[in-house]
Amino acid sequence: MRYYLIAGEASGDLHGGNLVKALYAQDSDADIRCWGGDNMQEAGATLVKHYRELAFMGFVEVLKHLGTILNNIKFCKKDITAYQPDVLVLIDYPGFNMRIAEWAKQQGIRVVYYISPQVWAWKENRVKKLKRDVDLMLVILPFEVPFYEKWNYDAKYVGHPLIEVVNHEKKDVPVIPITNRPIIALLPGSRTQEIKAKLPIMLQVVPHFPDYQFVIAQAPSQPDELYNDIPGAMGVLLVKGQTYNLLKQAAAALVTSGTATLETALFGVPEVVCYKGSAISTWLARKLIKIKYISLVNLIMDKEVVTELIQDDLNEQNLKKALSKLLEDGPYKQQLQTDYKQLWDKLGGKEASAEAARQIISLMAN
């Protein structure tokens, strides 16, 4: 069977890579073509475009790159037409993928969505388009099933793919020591604009914690120069391609909002969630987004498990206070670990990649 997969970000490439492996394991005749990254390519898929060319974040940033995005959509449609897949598998990345889904449905191509767009957060009416254009919705967050049920849409929960990723890392991958000092990890994101917005503020707290070694998790797609040119980076270690190795050794972490907040929690690392965007993007987001929290940890647990510092609240004083709290042994830290265990239990139970592959192949058999 011929599969065409589209992922537009680092996290989508990670989960897409595992899905590619699962499809090959369950379908000996699988032929897979994709938009994604190194993980999907290394798993055996033919890579058409790397997510480095696709990842634009925020309303303003998308508008600035609208020409590039429209050209990518045009090229994608042409490539899918030439490849003639049996099924199109879309992985998150809704701004792009929902447009492709609408077009693909019109062409008579079966469409699967793996990792739902966050329609429960904003623009809920998009569910109508998903129902129209997507033959099978595979979700990775437990609360998404009852959400879609409200719309009479039968979504399938396959488990969260990070569980299998983190499990493998904990059990099978040895720790490579970074330093003999206690570590505070800095995870400022993977996109250039978010690194420039958040990392300088994160670095302001370094002088307040002289007993700790601060270590920045460098995004695989970003050059050293981006980090070294940021004020306050002097004396801070930079590690590339070692985010999980770093988290296995960290005493605490400052983490930009996104998938990394969940990864950090699954490794059991106390964290502060950081977000700062352009003024216009943030103003629009606050008008449109209906959720109580920005971190996946808090959304899944439906309470404030980890501290979120957003926009003007993300400053040196607040970061220092929140980080100090994480480093103190006491009731707060004990409760955090209890909540982390409950989080793991909520998401566990299924091997998401294998289950997603099984659901996709089953759809095509009917």
C-alpha cells in the first residue's frame, strides 16, 4: 500500500518516524513518501520536504511567510497527485494539513488525521471541516474523544506516542554525563523567533543560581551562532541532539510551551513553562483561544500542575521565584511528582504508533 505522510514540525517528525516504522512492521508491501524530517527519513520513508522549510509560528509570522506557505501547498498537491497514494496521513500541523485534507477528499483520496488539530482550544467550528474531510481521526489526548463525541464524530484514542518514546529512552539508552554539577535545563524551543524571544529572559536567572550548571538544549535545525549571540549565554553549556539525555540529568527545567512541556514532565523533571510571543500574535491568541492553560501537562490533568509564565509574567523576578520553589525539597515538589505519576497513568496503556498503524491499515481494508 502507498502511504503519503505530512508532518510540519519537529514533534510531528518524531512521532511520524515511529509511525513509519510501525507501518512497515505491519505492512510488508508499504511504500511511504513524506514531508517531515530526519526521523521519518531514517525510518525508511522517502522525504520530499524537511520541516525546517515549513515551521512558522504565530499569526504575524504566518502572514509574513504566506507566499512560501501557499507555494508549498501548491507543490504538495502536485506531488501527491504524481505519487497517487492509497491513503494520506496528516500529522498535526493544522494550518497546512487541513487545507490538504479538503483538497485530497475532493480527489477521492482516503484521509487519516493522526494527532488532532487543537480544535478544542480555538476555532471549534473547524470540527465541521474535519468531519467532512477526514475519514479517520486518531487522537492522542484522552479528553479529545469526549470532545469529538459532542460533535457526533467518532475519534479513536490510540494512546500518547511520547509514552513509548520516553519509555525507550529511560530503559534502553544510557546516560552520557554532561557535567558533575547539578543541572538546570533550558528548553527554549526549536523555531528561531521563539528562541530569540524566550532564551534571553531564561538566561537572566543564571547569576541567581551559582551552584547549578545551566545547559541549553539546542534544536537540531539551529546553528550554534543563534545561541552564542544571545546576551547571557556566556558560561552556559550548549548541547545538540541531547535533549532527552539532558532531561534525564536535570534537577529542574525552564521550558517553552509546546510538546517539550509534556516530555519534561514524563521524565519527572520539575519545570516552569515559559511563553512570550509578539504583541499582536498574543493579543489575537487571547481573543480566540478558550483554554485555561497553555501547557499540555496542565491541560491533560485539568489543573495547574506546573507554573505557567506567559508574556509579561515571563520576567527575571518571576522566573527566579518559580525556579527556587522547584529546587526546594518540600510539599510542593512532592505533590508535583505525585501529579506526574498520575499524568503518566492517564496517557499510558497503549503503544500509540502500533495502534495508529493498525487503525490505518484496518480503514484501508474496509
